[in-house]
Amino acid sequence: MSTTLILVVGAIVVLTAVYVSWRAGRLDRMHIRLEVARESLDAALVRRAAVCLELAASRILDPATSLVLAAGAHEARTAGPEEREHAESDLSRTLRAVLDQDRFREKLAETAAGPELLEELDAAVTKVVYARRFYNNAVGVTRSAQRRWLARTLRLAGRTPYPDFFEIDDDPPHALAAE
């Protein structure tokens, strides 16, 4: 009887250890996915700012509009972690103000590089929207896994803080959505 009891208790301990190990590995994979999503979001934001700077320097826009767009893009690229969301939202609003001007698409079509630049900007803006959604999805899943009682009790996430969502105004300009 005692041998059977020892085997049953041993099997329960082994199964519990396997389950805890599996949960810890899953949480680790979630953190890796979160880091990859964050890097992808950063790359998309930097690309959007670079395309905005390229548009501002293209001499297609009037000087005042170019200056406003360049300033917004520069601010977004140089913002620290605390100001990043605000600066990126400002760039989105600036892009909408610039691209939604009267005859903007016609002005771009008149230049040789205009259509290509507009296509590049559309791709960059779309990537930001998707990268932010993917990142926020990864944050939600990771936060949910970190809040489970087993993860909290056994500290499976270590001292890793809860990841924060990246909330910005990333609505694309109407001129890009009209295509």
C-alpha cells in the first residue's frame, strides 16, 4: 500500500512539475513575442518618420507645410520613452493635416517621385497600424498570463513588470484611405 501511495504522490509531483515548467516556458515565449512585437513597432514608427522626412524634403509641399511635417517627424524620432506616444500621435495628426489638404494628390501626381512617395507613405502608415495592434495584442495576452494565480504565486515571470500598451492616434489620413 505504501509503495502505491509513494508512486501516486510521485506521479502527481512529476506532473505538477511538468505543468509548472510548461507554464514558465509559455510565459517566456510570450515575453519573447512581446519583445519582437515591440521591435517591429519601433521599426514601423521609425520608417513612418523617415518617409515623412523624405516627403518634407521633396519640395513638393509648400515650405510651411514641409517645415511642420519635418518638425513632427523629427520630434517623433527623437522623443524619449515617456513622450513617445504623444509625439507619435502628433505626427499622425500632422500627417492627416498635410495629406488631407485640397489637391494634395494632384500635386503629388504632377511630380516624378510623387506617386512612389505616396505609395511608400501609405505602406509605412499601414505598417504602423498593424504593428501597434500586434504589439497591443501581445501585451494583453502576456498581462493575462502574468496575472494568473500560478504565475503570481510561483513568480514565473520573475521580476518582469507588466508590459504597457502603446496607445497612439494612428488613424490614417483620408487621402491614403481613398485609394
